[in-house]
Amino acid sequence: MDRELNAQERNILLAIAREAILHGVRTGQEYVEPREEKALNQRNGCFVTIKQNGQLRGCIGNFQSELPLFKEVAQMAQASATKDPRFYPMKESDLDNFRLEISVLSPLQKIDDIDEIEVGKHGIYIEKSFHRGVLLPQVAIEHGWDRETFLRQTCTKAGLPTNAWEAEDSDIYIFSAQVFGEEGAVT
């Protein structure tokens, strides 16, 4: 992303995500209106998080995209609502009670020293053999984790032992995100 999204661009993306969920759950079809704004047509990875009653309800994303950001947000929103394997697909009865959060991501950066991880600024992506796990930057803050707890939890998410991040054949990547939601913007 060349620059952070402004308030209007963030609100457009939140509206696109909400409409994609509503339309997708009701019809089973994808739909998104074309957008002309330059920032919304860049190719950035993003995650869309859905919460109901303050609890996680779905979260899916991509680190890279071949699609313009507005289309990627629409697809990830619909996938979060209907394809997150941790939850049943949202139904019409779920549509009157959810909040959205979008994380627009920087590119992944491989690190060799965990001291490069800044809790609250960076998310973590870990790869080891066929296992992969990611936690967004805001997750560590929400849970009050320090750096090592954040690494252990990312390993757990990847289905790995909690100390797998220390192994020679583990690759650790960091990324940052511009995070904003319907209940007020967060950086």
C-alpha cells in the first residue's frame, strides 16, 4: 500500500464487505460494484474478520492478491462468512448481529531474529514443512501477549508444537496491517 487508506476509503471497504456478506448469504452469489478510487484498486492482501457478540465468527484472508483491493475484500468477507472451517456458514438469522474488521496487509518480510517482531505492530506467519499459521497484529494486543507467547500461539494455530518457531527449518515472517472496523478505526 502506497499510503494508509483515508476514512472515506475505509468506510467504502467496510460497506463492500458487509454487502458481500449479506448478498452472499442470501443468494449464494458473489457481487461487488466496481470502484474507481486508485487506493481501492491496488493489489494488497487483506483479512476480513467477523465478530458476533464480541466473539470471533469468521476470519479469512490472503497475503497477496491478483485482484484489486475492493474485490479481494468482497471475496474474503464472503469466505469469512461461509467458508471458515471453525464455524458453520452464516445463515440469514445471523445477518442482523455482526461487526466487521478489515486488515489491509503489507508484504511479508522473512526474519532471522525474533527481536525484529514488534508486538502490536507486526503479525506473524510461520511455515514449517506443510504447516502454516498466521495471527494478525491485533491478536497479541487483544490477549495481552508478549513476543514469545505470540510466537507460541502462532505455532499452535499452525498445528505445530508451541516451540516449533525455534527449529532451524521453521520460517518466520512478519507483516504490518492497517486495521479498521465498524466500531471505530484502529491502526
